[in-house]
Amino acid sequence: MATLNAEDVDFHSSLSIEPGEKISINAQANLQADHPLETQTWQYVRLILKNGVRTLAFETPAERTFEKNDLSDAVGDLQSVAHAYLLCRSPQDEALDLATKLIELAEDKRSQVLFEPAEPSFELSLKGVGGGLKLEFFVDAGNVETGIYRWDALGIRFFTNIQAVAAFAAELKAEFAC
């Protein structure tokens, strides 16, 4: 589980992203017969926000996980993709993209990181503020639970530092094998 810790050691806050099961689907990007199905790989994630003694965990309910590998004709299971905490792994590797952006921030090659996955169940923002880094992370649980994209998020904000971001990026790369 990749964890980004706050710089405050007296009142511990953190954000954790834990990889789950990977699933592959065949998606029809265009309804024309001459366009082949595209194989996509998605990975469930568990999001954990800690602030002092409080912990919030967000994960896809077990009844919404896939039961098939080929979902081209399974509309109900396709809805499970739309209503889950996921990262796209192929054709675009969002875990690698996030880790790369975090490494670039730690190496002073960028001033901020704004990240929202293709299936928007959370949003991460990290930017330099007064010698430190300000993290804002919000989970849009309403998307997952109702299928309607709206701004109804729970989140966490804290200050962190370059060393913690670099460690988090390395953990993401190791945990997600990218």
C-alpha cells in the first residue's frame, strides 16, 4: 500500500492507495464494424484517508466486481466499471502517470500535480506553498454509488514535503508494478 504522509508528526495524516484486482474488458470505441475492439485493463483501488485517529476507506463493493473477462455483451458488468474506484492500466497506465508526475515534482521539474483518473472517482492536487507542499485529495463517492458525476466529495488536506512525495512515488511504482 503506497502511503503519502503529512509532515506533521504530532497529528498524523496520510493518504494511501492500495492496488486491487486487475480486470480486462473489450471496449467498442466506435460502432462501425471496421473498428476492432480495444482491450482495456483496469485495476480496482482502495483509497484510505487518515487524519489523527479518524480513518476513511473507500473501495468498490464486492457485488460490483467483475465476473467475466469478456464484457462486450454484458451491459450490467460494464456499469460496474463506471461505478468503481479504478485506475486505467492499459491503454494508458494511470498509476505510472501519477508516479511520474510525483517524481517530477520531487525533482523540481514541475510546480504542481493535478491528477484525476479517466473514471473520475477521486482527484489529487499537490502544489508548492511556502517551502512545503500542500496536498488536497477528494473522493467523489457519489460517482461510484449513484453513477452520477457531481461534486459531493469527502477529502483530506495536509502539508507534506519532497522526501515524502518521492517515497510515495516509489511505493506507487513498486505496488502497481510499473
